[in-house]
Amino acid sequence: MSNKRTHATICVDEAKDTVEELRAALSAVGIKLPSLGLDLSSVAREKPCPHIQLGGCAPELAARLAAVLRRKAAAA
């Protein structure tokens, strides 16, 4: 059995890492997207092409997220 990782495995692992990075970045500004995670249907294919599911949230949370993004854009 080979230790060689497949392209699909690498893509899925990178997507998982990205989800965790995004979760941490959002948490740092007090935002939690409850449904943040991998889109399981995109991973369950024979040749996975992972997508990240941002999920739904309350309008108040979406407004807070928009405010954080606007502040960041203005500071750039």
C-alpha cells in the first residue's frame, strides 16, 4: 500500500483546512456561521471537487458580517 496521497485527497484536506481558517478568522471578529463546513455532496463524488458551504444565518449576523467586511475594505 502506497503512502502517496491522491490529488482528490489533497484537495479535500486543503478544503478542510480552509474551513478551519475561515472559522477561526470569523471567530476572531465575533462571528459564527453555524453551517460552515464542506459541502458533502461535492466531496462524495468519485472524483471530489470540494466546495465550502457557508450556510445560512440570521439577518442580524449577515449584517454584522457585512459591517466587518466593510471596515476591512475601508482600512485596506
